[in-house]
Amino acid sequence: MANYIELHCHSYFSLLDGASSPEDLLARAGELGMSALALTDHDAVYGAVRFVQAAQSGVRPILGAELTLQSKQSDEQLHHLTLLVENDIGWRNLCQLITLARHNAPKGEARLPLELLREHAEGLIALSGCSQGGIPAALRRGDTATAQAILHQYVGWFGQKHFFIELQNHLLPHDDMLNTRLVTLAEAAGVGYVATNNVHYATQDRHRLQDVLVCIRHNTSLDEAGHRLRPNSEYFLKSGDEMALLFSDYPQALTNTRHIAERCQFELSFGLQSLPTFPTPDNLSAHAYLEALCHTGLHNKRIEPSANVLGQLDHELAVIERSQLSNYFLIVWDIVHFARSNGILCQGRGSAANSLVAYLLAISPVNPLEHKLVFERFLSDERQVVPDIDIDFDAARREDVIQYVYQKYGVEQAAMACTFVTFRARSALRDVGKVLGLPPELLERTSGSLDTYKAGRIGDAAAFREVLGERSAARVWGQLTELCTQIDGFPRHLGIHNGGMVIMGVPLAQRLPTEPATMKDRYVVQWDKDSLEAAGLVKIDILGLRMLSAISDSLQMVKAAGGQILDFDHLPFDDAAVYELVSRADTIGVFQVESRAQAQVLPRLRSRTFNDLIVSISLIRPGPVQGDMVHPYLRRRLGIEPVRYPHPLLQPALEETLGVVLFQEQVLKVARDLAGFTAGQGEQLRRALGAKRASEEIERFHAAFLEGAQANGVEQIIASGVFDTLRAFGGYSFPKSHAAAFAVLVYQSAWLKRYHPQAFYAALLDNQPMGFWSPAVIVNDAKRHGIDVLPVDINLSGAGCQIEGTSIRLGYSHVKGLGDAAVEKIVSAKVDDRFTDLSDFCRRTRLPRRQVENLILAGAMDVWGRTRRKLIWELGKLSYREDELELNFPEDDVNFPPVSTLEIMGIEYEMLGLSLRNHLMSMYRSHLTSQGILDSGKLEQCSVGSNVQVAGLVVVHQAPPTAKGHRFITLEDEYGFINVVVRPDIYARYRKVWREMPLLVVSGEVQKQGQVTNLVAAAVSALS
Amino acid sequence: MTRLWEVSELIAMEVDATGAPLRFRWREQVHPVEHIGKRWRVDLGWWHVHIWREHYKLATETGLLVIVYRDLLTGQWYLQRLYD
């Protein structure tokens, strides 16, 4: 056991300053035999939860922070102070101090007015800080008087036993002398002194990364960083022996680290009691009000209050009340109620759909009783975890919902979870490369051609060697790849919130620091979603889903076109035509089932019922593919192999999925039916199966499973086999409730595509980017369905897409460079009268020329009968600023040569992100046909095994991690799609072509799976 | 007045159990260390010319006041500065 404990330590949550993760620091401390370690990041506790979670191996975690102080006397000088948490009050005070410091400075910075320490000193132990502490800074310039004054101030606030002079020795030239003076000062004032190492990395070799981080932070290169870099590499976690050598004159400095550590006994723990109390009418308890709302829901949803239904309702309400969640449900209900009352589409996702209460409160869109969902997947008495309620809202209106929550609970009591943007391959390469002084264009090219997202894999990227050639052998590139490997996954800065909202009954700052986010009046807590969940803090995820926006827009368009109001709340899921559309894989634009992977399987699955949709969503994912579940299921469905159950007891649970374990809920049911597990135990088993390091736990469940099975009269060998199945598939199982909630949207979007395709496509185009396909592909799909997409017309268009006869007219907002403001100007100017010509348009809208140019190039002004070139020319000569006289330009006869169709298409593509003309491939069709190169239609007719050549535009390029290096490329032509499978060796051989060329000619062998045709590539070249 | 060598001269150094200088040979003469005044480390320029040195300001029994350093990359000792 070491005689030294590090009390001043920065992780990478001291953003762009610390060079090790909290986990690495703890591991290293463990190796050094330290019994405890403090984490003191800059003005933050971002890493506190991870730190506490990782500290299981005998190193006790101590929480704290290094605060940045601002004194009134010297505003320029920002000083540091190290704070350690002793107890609950200390934690609360630390959170408030950090919050105050953060709110007193621009985003990303912190400045605590010194006097505020007075009110918030209790429960904290303060150390005088690194060389940037007020006291050492004064001593270094020989100002003993100021040093003493500051010391006395701190002692006054914290107390003599709660303040220590911090000594550091990094083998800098003046460290010894400074320490002598600090000790003298401490002894004169009767306070203790303690040694720390101001750790910024776990091991010495990481000092290089630390230098790099500092350069990134200051936006400079290593060559130019100068004094910003630390003068040596001594800021690593040192052993007790090393520290003893450095502080041989002051042994007390080391023993005090242990004394301080022993005093810091705070443990992070939270409870649900921090939720606000929801105001109920007539002084009803939360439970009673919830019950009343549920009974209203029964009525609204026309559900027969049978014994079964009421029994389930009572059971759920009782569990909710015992878990102290009645309040939570009311809060969520209230938010959903607000949304629905304001016409904002929303629905819950995830495990909440297992709850009847959630359904009755209109939080979830599916009735769990109708779909045999299991409440205990969501909540049970045994499960001590806070439930997840995630709600998808119409993405365009999500902000309204967030603002509602802030208004209702106040900005002090509501905040969003934070997220960290981390270094990935491209950002790492650019940032680190710049720091190393590598030329920017070279870095751009290299990063642009990377295949991988993980910064750690840059080195193996073939792209690297391709772009750099022989240069890749130079030392600096080796340094680059090594540093990128180290920086992979490091937090770079706070990111945009992702929807998780934390609401408390007390000001948040008392439990957890908050800081300003980028948006005005928006605050985030210093923990992300994972940390919040681990700490047991309840949050509500307010997510934006563009499909909901698309559905909402569709409904409005249908109403505007013909007055029809569609009631999606009561849409029955039994229309055969809808299932037929899905089975044909005519699903571009349809929620969740439009990907190429889905298109491969849907025709074989042949959905006929809502439940089939649930299966589609759950089955076609990387997990089940990897677990080899897809094929057995399909074979049984197609009758190729018989449906079998390992034991008759399992039939009720697995009947719906033909004997295959597909849903998480089934894991619970299997455990219950075969081995007598309670639902709560089943859920614990399910969690363990899906967790990364739970082998011990799984073994315990294994034993219990066999025991329970035996009691049911099931043979051990069968029980063992079933458990093995669970072990294999359990990790990949999908929550049926989540799939069920999503299946509602699958059905609704498919229904819209079937019965109101114009409104549907228009809405899809208006809500891009969304879904799997680009707008260009959607337009082509519309055309194949007989719906023309008409270009932007300066007079006929509206802001967004509109139905025009049997076609869709693109809106102004589809033109590149036209934001909301510009579109608004055009729309309001147009109200008075049509635009007659260019100068009329410009005068009335006064749009910047760039935007007018884009409109011209997008073809919006073709109606006036002038070529686009001519219009651009006129625009150049037009003068229409307010303060200038309007000048008319004389007609002149400038003749422009005709522009090729290809050129026009190219420009249109650039302006709109799509082209409305014939498919690009049609330009090459006659040439291709003469060469015997086939189109997508002809390919379908080829027999298996034949060797053919095809050509098309690359629209999808996928490299699923489960595909073992195989890639899936989808080509599009004027008739449809071509699925190309590329083996790793073929990919490597033609890498540049596959990666960079938009139009390809592929030769290969035809393969079929049921009705789905694939081409296995043998060679590829670019089509020019 | 101090004389400063621009190119540090290689010396042979004998150290104690903790790695601190005991005595060194410079230009045929042995200089036992009487007192270590200051000690510091630098670690700079790892990305191009890496300088990683541990410096000592020493007084020797032979009456010299010097700064020596150990190149931590190679382990070699050098005499950097001699104070007259």
C-alpha cells in the first residue's frame, strides 16, 4: 500500500488539457498501489460518474474540481483553487460553485467571483492550487504580504483544518525555492501542507498527447506554441517512492495526502425523490390522479374494462406507486398532453410501450395487451433501475416542447443532458495533423479519403498510403497515426444536446452543476445520458423524429388538397393493400423498412399483419444477422423447415416467432415458462445477457435456470440447450415494445404512400435529410409511381413542396442557399402579384444576388422564356439596391452558346440536390446497350450464375461491421436499383474506383435469394 | 564572469543510488561533487529535435561551479556551463 495519494488529477474531461481517461488514471493508481485517487477536472465534474463506476478495484474515488477564480482586484489574473469533497454538503457546495463559475463566463469558460466561496465552503477541503494558485503566484513575484492576505482569507472561509498549502515539484528550476517559501508561510499560519503532482496524464509517455491537446486548444502548432507547453514531462501519476524522493525534506506533505483522503468520504448516490411534485387538482395524490387519468384513457380509447384489463391496470399502478414514479408519469403525461393539444405529433418509443398506463395516457401508441408485451420489461419491483421514457416528437416542433418544459419548471430546475463531441478519424487527423505542422491540403485529401470512423484505425487505412505514397513512411506520419490512436474517443468539446431533459424539484445546481449551452437561455447539466442513468437520475428524452414531421405535413396537405381530415389516432392496422406494398419492398420513404437490407428480406417475409411488421423491424438488423437468426426464421416462415420448440412449455412464448427467440420480452417469457423465473428476474437475466462483462452473473442465472427447469420437470439437457440459445441470442434480442411503437409509423407511412402518394412524397422532400435515401432517389421513386416532380417555379411554387394536379411542385426552400428568411421574403412579396420579370422580382424581394443566381440556375425563372445564361447576365447588370435609382438596362443581343443537357443537370443537381430531368443514366443508355451492358430491369431477368455487366449511379455504399469486410453497393438507373455485393479482395483491388467514382460499370455473377437479385462483383470501372 | 560552452562537452559521471551525481571526469581531471544546488528537468521538442535532459547545478570539491546535464535519451552526461 502506497504512502501517497494523488489529490490533484486531471482526466480528459479537463477538455483539451488532460490526456488520460478517468479509467486509465484509476488503473494506473491501482498499479501504483494507491488506496484512493481524487479527480479534479477544471470547473467540472463531467467524469465523476464514470470515475466512481470504474473505481471498483480497490482505489477509492475522491471527487472534486479545480476551480478558476476571479478576484475583483485583478481581473486579468485568473487563479486556481483545488477543492475536494468531504461529504454531502461539500458536494452540494461544489456543484453550486461550479455552476456560479460557469454562469459568470462565456460558454466553455468559468470564472468564480472570489467572495462566493464564503457561502459555499462547508464540506469542502481546499488546496492552494498549482503555480496558478493565488498564493504561489504572489510568492513567485516576491509579494509575501499578498500571499499571507489570501491565505488568511481562505482560512477564514474554509477553516484552519480545511485548508492546505499545496506543494508541487515538477523538477522545474524554481520549484524548490517556492516550496520552501510555501512551507514557511503554512507553518506561520498554522495550516497544513500537502504534496500533489498536478497530474495531467496517467503515464509519462502521454505528455506528448498533452502537448498536442494544448495546441489544439490554443489553435496553434507545436512549433509555435512556445510557453503554452509545459516545460517537461513530469505531470504523470507518480508512485509514493518517486514522490518521497521529491519531497524528502517534507515527509509531512506525503502523510497529509492520506489524512485528507481519509476525511473525504462522500459517495455519489441519488434518488427519485428529487423530482418536482406535479400539481394535481383537488389535492389528489399523484397516484390517485394518475389512476383517474388512466380511467379516462380507457374511455377515450374505447377499451372494454374487463377483469383482465382492470387487473393489469391496478397491478401497473401499484408497481409505479411503490417505485415512487407516479409523479414522473404525471410529468411525462403533461408534456405529451401539451404536445397533442398543440397539434404536435408524438409517440413514446422503447420499453415504455410495454405499459398499459403509458398507452392509456397516450404516451405510447400501442396497446400492450393486444401485442402480448411484458410490463416488467419496463418496470418491476425487483428491478432497481430508473425506467426509460423516450418520446419522439415532430422534429420541426420539438423546440416548442422543450420551451414548454423550461417555462413550466423554470430554468433553474430544468436542464438538458450534455453530450460530448469526441475525436473521430477525420477530426483527429485534421486537428493533430495541423498541430504537427502538416500541410492543410494534404490533410484534407487524406481525411477525405478515409474509410474508417475510428481514429485509432487511421494507420491501417489504405487511403492513407494511397494519398501519401512514399511520404507515409516519414517519421511525422508515424507520429500522427500514433497520436490519433491515443486521441480516439477523447471528448473534444460539449456538443448540442440530444434531447434528454433533467427536471428536479429543487434547483439543479444543488445536486449537479449546470452550464450555459450554445443556444441562448439554454443550460445543460454536466453529465451526459449515460452518467445520468448510472447516477439514478430521472430524465425524459424529448427526441425529434422527422418521420413524424413528414406524417404531420402529409396530413395537412391532404386536408388542404381536398378537405379530408385523416384520423391517424384510430387508423386500423388491417389494410391488405398496405401489407402488399411492404411485401413488394416498394418501401422507399417508408419508415424503418426502406433500406437495402430490408428490401432483400421483405419479399421473403411477406408481411400480412401488424405483428409481421414488428418482426420485420426486429429481425433485419446486424445483431440477428450475426447471430444467424434471420435464416432459420425465414426458412420456417416459408415452410422449408418445420417449426420446432425445444420443449412444449416454450410454445406460448415462441409461437409468434416460429420458435426463434427474437424479442427481449421472449427472454423473460422463456425464463418464466421453463424455469419459473419471476418477470423481474427474467429482466435481470436479459440485461446480463446483453451486458459486456457479466459472465459471473450469467453463470449464477444459469444455475438458477437449471434448478427452476428441473422443478418443472424439464430434462437438464434440454434446459441447458435452451439456456445456451438464450446466451447466444439474448444479446441480440430487440425490445418488442420498441418495434411495436415503430411499427405504427411503418404502417402509417406505408398507408400514406399507398393512398396519398403525392402528399407523402411532398412531405418527405420537405423534411430532408431523413431516412435512408437521398432526395434524388425519392424523386425518381415518385416518377416511377407516376408522380412527376416539377421544378421550382418563381410564380407557382410555395415555400415547400405542393401538390399540383397529379404532380408535385418543388418549393423555394429546395433551392440551395435559400434559408427561411429568403423564402419568407419571396412568399410575402408574391402575395400582391405575380413576378413579371427579373427586375420586378429583384425589386420586390431585394434578395442578395447570390440567392437570385441560385434560383435562376435551379430553373425557377425559366417561365419567362429566357435562357438561364441570359438571366444571369441580366442579373449582373441589374441595380436594385434601395438607395440607388432603379436603372433599366437596354436589351442587347449577346448570344450564348447552348448549354449541354449534362451541364444543366449538373448545375441543377448542385442547386437542388436532385435533378428533375430524366435519370442521369438515360444519357448513356444507348451507348451502354450497344456494348451489351444491362439495366436494372434486364438484370432481373438473368438466370443465376450468368456473367453479366451492368452500369448505374452509386446511391448507397455500405460496409456493415458484421459483414466481414464485404461491402454492399446499390446502383440506381432510370428503371430501378441494382444490388452489388463486393468481396474484400475485389474491393481492395479497385478501391479508388469503388470509393470515388459516381458512375460505375460492374461485371460479375448473378445470384438470387428468392425474388431478390444480387450481382457479385468481379471487376469494376468508371463510366465516363 | 561565466564562461559558457556552446557545444556541451561529454563527461564521465558516477552517480549514487538515487541517480544523483557523485563525481565526474572532465578533461583528464576528476571532480568530486561537494554540493548539489539545483536540479531540474526539461522535455521539449519531441516532435522534431527531442531534448530531454536532467540538469544539475553543482559545486565541486575542486572549486568549480558548474551546470551539468544528463541526456535522458542516451544516458550520457555533459558539462554545459562553467562559472568562473
